[in-house]
Amino acid sequence: MSGKKSNLQTEVTISKSEFKASVVKHLHCTLGTDENKANNHAWWKATCAAMQEQVLEGLRKTQKTHYLNDTRAVHYFSAEFLMGRLLSNNLQNFGLFDVANDALNELGVSLSDVLEEEPDMALGNGGLGRLAACFIDSLATMDLPAIGYGIHYEHGLFRQEIQGGAQIERPDSWRDYGNPWEICRPESIQEVSLYGYVETKYGENGRIQKEWHPGHIVKGVPWDIPVVGYGGKNVNVLRLWQSKSSGYFNWDVFNAGGYVDAQVENVQAETISKVLYPNDETEAGKELRLIQQYFFCACSLKDIIRRYKRAHGDDWSRFTDQVVIQLNDTHPAIAIPELMRILVDRAELDWDSAWAICTKVFAYTNHTLLPEALEKWPARMIEKILPRHLEIIYEINHRFMKEVDKKWPGDNEVKAKLSIIEEGNEKMVRMGNLSVIGSFAVNGVAEIHSKLVKQNLFPEFDALWPGKLTNVTNGITPRRWLKACNPSLSKLIDKKVGADWPLDLKQLEGLAKYADNKTFQKQFMQVKQQNKEVLAAEIKRSLDLDVDTNAIFDVQIKRLHEYKRQHLALLHIMALYRRLLENPDYDMHPRVFIFGAKAAPGYKLAKDIIFAINKVAEKINNDARVNNKLKVAFLPNYRVSLAEKMIPAADVSEQISTAGKEASGTGNMKLALNGAITVGTLDGANIEIAEEVGDDNIFIFGLTVDEVNALKKSGYKPYDYYYKNAEIKAVLDWMETDYFTPGKPGALSSIKQSLLDHGDQYLVLADYEAYSEAQKRVDEAYRDKERWARMAIINTAKMGKFTSDRSIQDYVERVWKLKSCPVNKA
Ligand code: Z15
């Protein structure tokens, strides 16, 4: 990034006493309470309201600036935005954190307690949703005209409880007591059609006209969440759509005495934005999910077109200059046929002109190669819900097949592969193919992933349109993931390299020269120690478990998925336990393995792995023979706000996916930025992290992508590893006893079965020995305090590449062609 603003140069200057007065005013006038009666929740709301005054002033100025400059803008379409909490972030970005802290202090209130009152805005599952949140933070920070479009879910990702070791899902009701940040915009309500049929009409000039007669109409109500850029000058918006009944009232049904039935239609309309689907990387193919996708895309496109027409009327010629739409995975891919429908059926453009517009507007990000995550919808389902869209999809495909035939004449195999339609028992619409065909740019999210997208997923598309497939390596916002979550480390960094690193993360490189400095090493590790003590207190509070902060804090935090291999870590933990039981003098530095993970509610084996981790933890944590060396803590309800507490305290970062399966990973970046050392495979962004920190400052192990492929090709036999490696055998057999589940032998055996009888798809056993050996290297390195401190410092110093500002700059230059538009004064 070129812009080198100092973080002192913020737009807003409000004094402590003014802030105090504002909080008290809101306590009285917004919340109807007073300083004596108010609880922390009321203080939280009043503090948000005080902050929101500043935020909305920034929003107004930003929107005016964008309007007056008629700026080109990016529209980030995403079914998920995993925002987490906003108060601390907004205070930080406005440079008002200390002001608020002091102001509340004088009112006898603790800001950190107040911050804990805020429910996480968990409108996302994991990496993909959090990436969207980091990206809109960077867009706002970099003064880029941008709007996030998504769904205003009434219930975000479920709250996880652990009962008897097992995951229980509870509804997340983040808005039950109100959301102080969101603004309803009834003036921008949109209507969305569903179901019905298509009428074919013949115009005077012989032109065929299609008219969709919908069966249902639902309303989309927009809620705006201000997105405050660092420095507080630029405030963008995240616009989330809530579904409502359109108010269309079926009087016929009512007159027939069906008042209740008529109301049922309302209930159905309001179901659309009720709940976030909790599956990360598996497509369930549910009708409601497709309706959710179409609902938010249709609302958002209407919104974009309304704004465009306000400036340009019916002249479509400048549309592609003003509008670019980034599709966050294929979830919003239905926007492509929807824009075609608007242009062809409504604006009455000819097909070719409409297609030319479409293919200059959309760009698509692919986030996975996992076949179960690649969306396919039954053609029959699309036909029922969106009959006109299915026709349009067929027309897009028909014309595309002609193009394919020009390139590969008569090659039916390549046609079958590239077709949007998958033929078979049930015709399916492949949303990935539709996205590639309808976009002008397609990107993967890390170098290796983008390479595999080109080589394995879409090789023919790459041959057909050279240069269309590209890479933009993911990033994370250093404002939330270092400055706000790790204030002690941030202050230490400020002293060494100045305070501008949150806007220019490459400046962290300036820390490298202190990597061997004993004093700095001490300071750096002292901060880590303090953060570990804070997390230890949280572990005590949450699990009633005592952990030794001199132990290595070994952290694996991510969605529970077999490809991420939490069970590889579990086998190794069991092996350490076994080594300690067999030899009480087994030489290892004390270690606490700390997990956070949610499993999709319908993903049986993932839930079994959570259960197994908890059962093994229970046994180990209560076994005095090994307690001075080994503990396991599974922290329930992993979420953004918990990540903010875990990441600053981590010594070791577990990034152990099967090579080729993790598209990028972003937790890997957050942990390394906070001085944790990665134990990782050569997968996703781990490879680029290794390039940045150097081989001495990371623990790489395991099979590479090529080795994985070769092993699978030669016929992988997990039983070979079971019989060859006594430790693997002992540990897997242990799972079948009732040692960890007294009275219930076999309660953990589904894991063993998946690894042996079901073929161990993710090569856990093949990588076990290398992993165990890498963990010995970790142990040895940690005992050398200076070596470890040096490694940790280098990790923080070399993370500059992974700021989401760099990712966004890549998108701006290579995809969006956007110009920044700083907000005018006054
Ligand atoms: C998701 O969180 C990711 C990919 C998906 O296809 C879906 Cl549906 C959800 C993740 C990737 O697994 C992760 O490697 C990547 O860092 C993240 O998206 C952001 O790109």
C-alpha cells in the first residue's frame, strides 16, 4: 500500500469529556436508564450509541463523496459475513479506544467488561465468511468505493455447547436484545419474485419476448451495517437483506375462511432469511438455500441498478464502467442469469449486448477443490423456483457449447466436461462452470490452490481463455488480528517500528533486526506469557481446568473437517499420553493442546471427532501421572471473539490439512502474525508463509501434493501403516476399548473405522510418523528459549504479505480496476 497515513491522523477528534457526556446522554435518552441503574449491557449499548454518532457522520460524508464523484464501485456478493464484534473494532479504527476506556473508567465502568457484552455477529461459518469481513475492512480502510451485499440472517451460526463430550447446537440469537449498529432502510425495500411460469409472447417485429409470471413475491428489507475504515475517515456499508412477506394478501383465501392459511404465506416469506446454513464446504442441495441465494442476489442487483439509474437513467452504456461484482464462491452465481434476465426481458437489450455487459461485470473467487463443496442444483429445482432463469442458463450454455465446438470441433467429451449442465439420472446445473463462463476473471485464494484450479479443476477453461484464471492470495486485517486483539504486542511493536504498521504491514519487517536482541526477545516472550495467562484464566473459567502457562500452548482452531485432520492431532496426543504412561520419565516439555472447532450438525464423523477429543481430554486432564506434562482443552463455541483471545496466546499453530485440500487457510496467517510457530503441511497459504519466514522458522512435515497423488495412484493401504507402526496400532486399538469412555467400549471406534476400513481418504496414517517427528522438533526448539523467541519474532516480522490490504490491492489492480476516493473534508 502506498498511502502512509499515520494512525494519529484520524478524522474524529472527540475528547474524553465529550465522549463521557455522549455515553451518559444515551444512557438516559436512548436506553431510559441512568448511571446508577445501568448494568454492563446498558453501558455497552450506550457506548455503541455514542460511537455510532461518529460512525454515521463518517458514513454520511462517505456516501456524499461517492455520489458526487459518481465512482466506480465493487459490490462484494457473499452469503456470509463473519463480522464478530464491532464496538472494539470501531473504537480502534476511529482511534478512540483509549478515550473510551478513560471515559468509562471515570464513570466507574470497565470498557473490557462492556466489550464482552456484545454478541458476535456470526453470519458465517468459517474462513470464507471471515475473509469477506476482512476484505470489507480493508476496502473501507483503503478509501475504496465498495459495498458488501449479503443476508440478514435472524440466526447466525449455532452456539455450540458440549454436553458429556458431545456437541449440542443451540440457536444463535444475536439480535434478540437489539443491534445498535444496524440501520433499517425501508426506502430501499425491494421485491423478489419466485415460482410461477414463463409466458412466451411474439412482438410486432417478430421478436420473442419472455414474461415471467411469478407465483410468489417476497420483500427484501435492507439493513445497513457501517464498516469503519482505519483512521475513521471512510465508512462503507455492508447491506444485508431481510425477507418479509410482500403484504400481498390473498383475499380469496381469506373470504373462504382461510385467514390462517393466508398468514402461512407470510411465515414462508420470512423463513428465507431465518437461519444461516451451518455446513462449511458441503452442499446439502436444499431448496430454501437456493431461494436464499437468489433472494439476496436479486435484491442486491435491483439496488445496484436503482443507484446506477439515478445517475445514468436508461443508458446502459456506462454500466460496466461503474459496476463490478465479486462473487464470493458460487453461492451468489445465480446473479449471472438474473442480470441477463433484467437486461434481456426487462431492459429489452439483445442477447449479445446483455451478455457483453454481464461478462464485464462479474468476477468469481473459487475457495475449494473439494467435490462435495462444488455447488450443483437439480435443473428441476431451478425450474420450479426460477423458471425463467433455467431457460436463460440453457441459452448461455447453448451458445457456450458452440464456442467450445469451435475450439475443439466434435469433441463431445470436452463438451460434457465444460457444459453447465451435468447429464445423468437427474440433470444438474453446475454453478462453478456457470461462474467461470459468466465472469471476466476467476481467482483461487493461494498460489498452490490457484495452480490446482487451473490444472485440475478447470484446465479446459484455462486453455479456452488464457489469463482469465488467476491467483489472489488471501489476507487478514491486521487491525483486528493484531492491533485490537493483542494490544500489548502492538505497543511493543510501535516502540520498535513506529505506529504505522496497521496500514503498511510490511513495516513489521523492521522487527527482524531485533530477533537476536536478548532484551527484545525477553519483552516479546513476556507479552506472550501475559497473553497465555489471560487465556489460562479463560480456560479455567470455561472448563474449570488448570493449565501451566510454562507449557507450550499448541493451538488448533478451525472448523472440524476430516481434511483439516484434527484427528491426526488427536492420535498424536494419545501417543504422547501412552509414551508417558509407559515411561514416566519420557522427556517432553509440558504441553497444552487447545482446540476450538464447530462441526456441521449433520456431519457424523466430525461430531465423533469432537466427542473423542473431549473424552481423551477428560481422561488425560484427570490423570495425575501425566498432568505435569500434558493437558488438553477443547474450548466450546469457537467464534471470532474467542479466536481474538486464543490467537495472541498461541505458541504453536496447527495447520495440518492433507496437501491439496486447504485452499488457503487464514487462521494460519493470524497465528503467525501473533508470533506462533506453524506446524504445517505444504498446503494452501502455509507454503507462502514458509517462503516468507524461511525453513528455520516453521515446522513443515508430510506428503506434498504430488506425493499424495502418487500414493493414491499406487493404491494407498492404511492397514500397512497400522501393522508397520506399533504406536499407530496401539493408539487405534485403544480407541476401541472403554479406557476413554468407561462402560462404553467402541464409543470412539468410528474414527478407527474411517482410517482403516473406509480407506483413510485424507491420509492421516500416511502422515502420522512425519507429524510425530515434526512435533519432536517443536519440543526441542521450544526448550531453547532464545531460539524460540527468535523464531516467534521472525514470524511476526515476516507476515507483511498477508495483510488483507495487499489482497485487496491485488484485486484492485488485477480484477476490479478501482480507484480510491478519499472522503472530502466537511
Ligand atoms: C470456506 O470457509 C472455505 C471454502 C469453501 O468452499 C467454503 Cl464453502 C467455505 C474456506 C477454505 O476452506 C479456506 O482454505 C480459505 O482460506 C477460506 O475459504 C477463504 O478463502
